[in-house]
Amino acid sequence: MKLVVLDGYTTTRDGLEWNNLKKYGELETYDWTTPEELMGRAKDADALFTNKVKLGREAFSALPKLKYIGLLCTGKDSVDTEAADEFGIKVTNVPAYAEHSVPQLAFALILELCYGIRDHVDYVMADKKWSSHGYNTYWLKPLIGLEGKKLGVVGMGSIGRNVARIGQAFGMKVIAYDVIRSNLPDVEWASVEEVIRSSDFLSLNCPLTKDTEKMINQRTLAMMKPTAYLINTSRGGLVDEAALIDALNNGVIAGAGLDVIELEPPRADDPLFETKNLIITPHIGWATLEARQKIIKIVEDNFSEFYNDYRLGEAGKK
């Protein structure tokens, strides 16, 4: 078999490798593949491994050897899975690899919004203003405690559940929405609109689908408390960015922390950069070394299962 990793750089940087796939056949790896490069690299592949490269009906029609697509992420929005099924192409993803790292980042954003760590460090270290101050303590803005605050979690998969658990460890009250309600201690279940209305911190941890696209928009932002904060570590498309910019600049909500945005990387003139009370990190919630090691292992496990089934099927034809 010929295996091609189309965009493996973000997964394997910092010394990680795809060597575990070499045992299954000829392996080619690329850091990134543009749409113009796709067909030249994929034309003889039996299996493709991809994170963000778009694969759909047109590509499948031109790739008669393709039998398998291994996604290097949880979301399947980069692949037309219905078309893949029609062409008999197996698609697998990597669930649950970031169930600890993404919640860590969600709370890093929450704590930054509560304490203004970045500004206070600059105040002490870069600006050296504390050195000339007469007080032994000083803060640049009112600080926010988490105990007793209501944490809203939309999407209670493995990541959302861990966001809820961390919030509870901080003494927060958790209110949650998911299409499937599980039996979790001390979690109040409610409609998505009630979660949006009542949260002091609203964490989005659901997949991007037709139903969830731009679920945070002008209407739902207006439902939020003016003292509330929005946290998105899931998919940029969950948020109508124009509506969020307007809400932040006009004080409709208190602030937001985003690890994901609609266009990644953003344009240098993106209006998000000029928005009040907004912090953005460059899509790093998934990217701890430990989480990426899990990705590599799960990718191999997924392909190994497919490979063994395929070999058994081929043997049965003889």
C-alpha cells in the first residue's frame, strides 16, 4: 500500500514522527499540501492522512485507488463523508485525544480574563511601574473570582465534561447543554438558550455542524449577561465574528477568549485585532506534546484495524 500524509507538520513538530506507519507500506509525508498540489501527491495513494486538506467528491472521482482517509483530528468537516461513503472510502478520526489539553487552555483563557496576567506582568517586568509605586500590591482592573460563578458548557463530550469538572474544582456552578444528557454529579441541564442566558462564563465545546454554525450571533449575544464572558476552544465557525466584534465594542458582553477563529491564520487587518476586551490564541488548545503523541498512536491504531480487515478481505477473494 501507498500511504500519504498530506499535512502532518502541526502534529509532528517538536521531534515527533510518522515512522509508525512505515510498517504498512510505502510512506510519503508532507508538511502541508495546497489544493494545487493535492492530486499530484495523492494520485497513487491507497490511504491519505490529513488534518485540514479538503477532500470531496471531485477528488474521490480522480483517485480510484483511494481506500482510506485517516483524519489527524476530531472534526470531520474537511472531508465530505457522504461522498466518501458512496465511493467506498473508509474515514476515521481521532476522538478524545485532547480531552485534557483543551480544557486546560479554556481555563487559561478564563483566568487571563479574570486576572489580566499579561498586562500585570508587563506592568511589573516591561514597564517597571511597580518599582516606583508606593503600594505593596496593585491591580490594573477589578479582578474576578470564580467561586460561585455559573459556568455554562455547550457540548458535554469528553472535553466539555472535563471543562465542567475543572470549573467545579474552582467552586463554579455548572449548567450544561448537550443533545445527549449524561448522569453527571452537580450539573444542571438546561436548554441551550437557558445556558447562554444564565452563564457568567460560556464555554463552547461542541462540533461545528449545520445546526451549530454561528450559534453565537447577534440574537444569542443579546441574551447573555453584560458581565458574561465567551470562551471558544472548539471551532471558529460556531461564532458570528461580526456580531461578536459589535457586542464587545459596545459592551453587550464583558469579554471573550478565543483559541479558534473562522479564518486561520487571520488576515493582518482582521478587525478582531482591534476589538475591545478580546484575547486570541493561535489554535493551541489541542497541541500539547502529550496530546499530539496520542494523535499519532490513535492514527496508527485506526489504520491498523482497517489494514487488517482489508487484508482479510483480499485473502477471502483468492
